[in-house]
Amino acid sequence: MNNGISDKSRREIAEGISRLLADSYTLYLKTHNFHWNVTGPMFTSLHTMFEVQYTELALAVDEIAERIRALGHPAPGSYSQFAKLSSISEAKDVPSARQMIKQLADDQDKVVRTAREIVSLASDAGDEVSVDLLVQRMQVHEKTSWMLRALLQG
């Protein structure tokens, strides 16, 4: 492969984006779990909001994995690989609706931080395609975090 990015840089970027993939997939699973199990007075709005969020994540993980492949590296694709790479903890119980919102908002921020760690590496390597993907993902997750946190106000 000779796309103008060194082998070393492509490997390092792919490793970073693999962490983003693991975070995104773990967040997808957690959000889907909360969609199934949310209860309380905000059930309908949260059930719908979580569905929108996990649907967006389901599409995103494919795009993220395909970027890793385009860089010439295999994408991680197992729960054990994701558990090793992800900064997000899976839900081990069914928290209250308010705790679900807080956990998901915090996890959205973690995804942003993971993406932000990779941007400068990709930018320094001249990998504008990865930079674009990472910036788009940061925009989505920052907005989603803001929307979730708005529910916790007042």
C-alpha cells in the first residue's frame, strides 16, 4: 500500500481508531441495553432517544471499521477485543433512568476524548480522511452529551 502515509503512521492511526471503534461499539451496546430497560416517567422520551442514539452508533461503527481496513489493518470485532481496547465500562445492572442518562453522557465524553487523542496523530501524518472521520465523530458525541446533560438540569 502506498497512499502517501508511512506504514508506521498508518499502523498507529489504525490502532487509535481501533480504540474509537471499541468505545463506539461498547457505547452502542450500553445504549441499546438502556433502551430496552429504561423505566419511569420519562420512559417514552428516553426509549425513543436511546433508539436514535444506538441507531446512529450502529451506522458509525461500520464507517469506523472500514477506515481501519482502508488503512491496511484488520478491524477488531470481538467482545474480548473491544473490552481490552475500550475506555467505556459496560453496564452490569439496570440503573435508574437518571443514572442511565448520566452514564451515557459521561461515556459520550469518553468517546470524544478517545477521538481527540488520535486527531493530532492523523493530522501530523497528513491523513485528512481519518481527521475528517474523527472530527465528525467528536461533533456527534459532543452534541449527544450536551443533549443528555440537558435532561439532568433542574
